[in-house]
Amino acid sequence: MKKCLSTLVSLSLFTVISLSQISAQSSEKSHAPFLGWNSYDCYGTVINETLLKENLDAFIEKLKPYGYEYFVIDAGWYRSFDLKPGEIWPTDGDKSHLAVDDYGRFVPTNILFPEGFGKIIDYAHKHGIKFGLHLMRGISREAVMKNLPIKGTKYFARDIANIRDTCNWSSLNYGVDMDKPGAQEYYNSIIELVAGWGVDFLKYDDIVHKPKEINAVANAIEKCGRTIALSISPGDEIDPENYDTYKRADMIRISRDIWDLKEDLEISFQRWEKMLPYAGKGFWLDLDMIPFGHIRINYPITFSKLNSGRGYDRMDHFSYAQKKTFITQRAMAASPLFMGGDLVSSPKTVFELITDQNMLECNQNGVSGHLVKRIVDYSTRIDVWKTPHKSHANEGWIGVFNRNQYMDLLKFNKDELGLDKEVSYNLYDIWGKQIIEDNKTIYFVIPADDVIFIHYSSK
């Protein structure tokens, strides 16, 4: 979208940055990664009006003062349920049907959102918050079954649907054949509808591998008369040949869904490194949401859920060290930061990490770091990453990541940390909240899965 966050300049090592002042608007694409919340990690495909309002109030109190701006409902807001008294909401699509309008477009179900989205979007806007929705690529199967008309045209759903083009993890939609007349008009009608509701952000899913439909969405946004940010996902089918198309989006997922698992920390390292050549190409590389705090609410412990990878109702399983590594990765990679845990019931320590001013300064710097040094020796794996400041020479951030299952004592010469051995530096340990002496050789003791996150600047 088209949001510009002002450059954050560190006046001194201990300057307190007022991140509540970084939300100036611009007609250009965002100059800094997006900051927000998304409902999926905590509520999956089922969140209702009451829960949404509670989280929006918590967002205003806990995240907005630090520059967080986007409040996003993920999938499922158009699902209705046939429940018996005492039953919990289904989490896998059983017993549900889709709410669509006369043109086959998803609308909020009156079971979950009896007042629609109007009041809550107005409430968000009143408090300076931008409101977002998740949408699936394509046209609903219900619209095709009923052969509903395409708004403003003489065409119908079956004229544009490609029933052989389906998503392998969702049965909601068929793909749209963009070579058929009426196809672009269908996407225009969707964007016209959500723009009329006041939506500011769209997370379009199952679309990264479909450049023609990305272009259709982008075309529709450009003509809708409203500024809407476009996020595209998922991130496991990225094709470099489509990067000119990807530039029409504001952010693109570069990984599969990321959860509170050690293996997902490793996947994040791998995807960060692999996608580095595409950093700074006109869109933000998105390492997925932050699965911190209270997640998977209303998902009971069952055998199937235990084996799904997404798990059951819980406080996240990351250790504090792993949380620091996770958020440092995303700060140094200039990944958008979307909190995924429940904002009402997640613990204070989570908010201390995701609103840390030094971490946010690194993230909002908007430059993806690069690998300086990797130590691989038998079972040892240590990474040193460096993110330079976009405006100031000899200033930036360093992450020394212990990717092992044990504590390690490490020593580095300054050049091994990406520093000029002829320059004197101020070095500050962000998570340890202490000065690091600028010596010829610098020693670190780093616990398993932990990180030393350093802000450096020349004296």
C-alpha cells in the first residue's frame, strides 16, 4: 500500500524513539515494512464480532503506540455454521456453508458478524487503524454451482470459472480463466465491494503462482478509488520469472506457514538466505506472522490436531531464546511484522519483544541483512548477519545466532562481525541491554537457539 513510514534516525545509542509518530501517509508504496495483527494464528478460520472488537481495543492500547497500524481478519469471515447447543465452532470446514451475495462474492456471515463490517471498520478508522481482510483467489464454487451473474456484465460464473484449477488445501473456490470475457470485471466487482466497506489491506491467498490473477487484482485495486495494500501468499511456489508481476503487490510471502517450532526457525533462516537476491525489489519479503503468545484458541487437543503442525489451544511453545531469535530474524530481514497471537490474553513478555524500540528501528530501517560469516563444524552452526543502516555509514545491526542445541562460547575479530577493524564503535547488546566493549577480539556466551542482537555505530 501506499503508506510511508518516516525514516527513524538514532540520535544517540540511548535515544528513545517515538514510534507512534511514524505513520505519515504517502501515495507511494510503503517505505518501511508493514506492522500489524492477523487473526489466523489465534483464531484460525473462526473469529466473531465480539472477539474481533476485543482484539481491536487491545491493539489500540498495546500496539498502536509503537507504530503498528494494520488490523487484519484472516480466512473464514464468510462461513456460516449449523451448530447444535453446546458444540464448539468447527475448525476444519465441516457443517459450514459460505455466505455470498447475488454476484457470488463473499460477504460476512451474519452468524459471526451480525452487523457486518461497517461499525468495526469505522471504529478502527476512528482510532487511526487500517482494516484488512483475507481473500482466496478465484470464484466461489457456490457461485459456479448457482451460475450467478458477474456484476455489470452479461456473463455468468460458469463463463469464467476454470473448474480444473483448484487449491490443494482449500475447497472454497475455482480459479478464474483470465482469458475469458468477464474475468477482469469479476475481480473488479470484488475489489469494488471491499473498497466500499472501507477495507485498507487485502491478503490474497493461493495466488503467488498465478500471475494473471495477481495482475487482475492489482488492476482492480488501481481503479477502485481507494488506497488498498496488497499482500500475496503463500510462499512456497515463488517463480523468479514473475517478479515484474510481484512488484504490483506490496508484500509477498516467501515461506510456508510458520509456527512455534524449532524447525520453523530453521526454515526462516533458509528462506531469508535464499530470497535475499530479491530484497529491495519493490515489495517486502514476508517471513509470515509472529506466532507468539496465546494461539490456536478454541482448537481442542485431539490426535489429528496434535499431528497437524499447527497444534491446539496453547501458549506458544517457543522458549524465550527462540522468541528473541525469531523476532531478530524478522527485524534484520525487514520482514513485515504481523502479530499472530491473541492480543487480549497473550503475556506481557510477548509485547515487550514485539514493541522493543531498538528492534523496531532495525525493522523499519527497511534493509534486509546479509550473511557475513557462518561457522559449521560437526554439530556446530553459528551465523553472523549484518543489516546496514540505509542512510548512515558505519551504523547498523548485527545478529550472532547460535543455531545449536547447546550453549556456546564464541570469539570474533571485528572483521568477522562485518566491522572495520580500523574504526572505533559504540556497540550495544539490544536484548541484554548492555554496552559491549569495542575490543580487537569480542567474546560472546550464547545459549542454545539464542542470539546476540547488536546495534553498532562509529564513535
